[in-house]
Amino acid sequence: MSDVTDTQNSGSAPTPEDDAMPTDAVEAPPEGGDVAAPADRGAPADLEKEGEVAADFLESLLDICDLDGDIDVDIDGDRAAVAIVDSEEGRVPRRLVGDNAKVLDALQELTRLAVQSATGHRSRLMLDVAGHRAGRRAELVEIAKDAIASVKDSGEKLALDSMTAFERKVVHDEVLAAGLSSESEGVEPRRHVVVLPA
């Protein structure tokens, strides 16, 4: 299988991978349905609706599984952000994150499907459980800053360790904000970010 490469720079549109979606293919309409035009997506009212649908779905799921947790809903830029947080009754089971956040990623996809079913268009909502993504994001920002400094000093490109789609997205954003470019190389589960000199 050949390596797949996609480049992030100020002139390119983000790929679904860099939207923290699990696939590297260009987002396609669901079979038998239409996707709302970009101008219709991301409006605050639409994102609030996505958050409400996601919260209802996750509350039902927690009830069925007899698990503790409260649901926080917010808007983060152009997407709904939903988090399962510790409740007064108890802590969120860390097994909802799983090894390498695989359970969290699967739960996010199920939640997106529930939102798509209710709204008729594909959701880009982000799900966090027990602050896992927030904590990991802070770590990744530091990793990206170190890589940016190294590339600026050396003038040489730098390949980072393998990361999930969510993790690569965070690094790509930091690199772009610093005025450099980056690309994702390799094939899952060894797909990684390469930071390029200016």
C-alpha cells in the first residue's frame, strides 16, 4: 500500500482528516441524501441544535449503560462541542475513552450519526470525555511548538510520531498559525505529521 500525503498551508482547504474525522477521503454526501450547502452549515442556531441532539443521544446512552456523567454543550468556532463530564453522583468511567481514545472516537462517530439522522446533514461536532481531548490538546500544542522551533532553527523538515486524526489536526493548526506548513504522511495507524520549513 502506498503512502498518502496531504499538505496543510494557508491556501489549501482542510481535509476531513484535518477536521478530526476518522477518514482521509473527501467528505461525501451520505448515500441517498444531500448535504446542506456550506453557507447553511455552522450557523449558531444549527450548531445549538446539533448540540441538543447530541446531548439527548448521549444522556440516553449513559442511562442505558447505567453510567454517571453530565453533558456540557458549547460551540467551538464552526462546530458543536459536547463533553461528558463528572456529575455530582460520580465520575465518568475512563473506559469511555479507551486505549488511544479508540472508544471515544467510536462514541463520537455514533453521536455524529445520531445528529445526522436528526438534522439531515453531516455533523462535525467534537466529543470529549472526562477532559481527555482538552488535556491531550494542551500536550500537542507544546509538541507542535517544540517542532516549529526546531524546524525554524535547523531549516530542515521534521517528522513527528504517529497521531490520530484529532491529534494531527491540532498540530496542523499550530504549524499554520506559526507561518509554516505541514503535511500528513503514512497510512493508519502510523500516519504522522511532517513539519516543513518556510
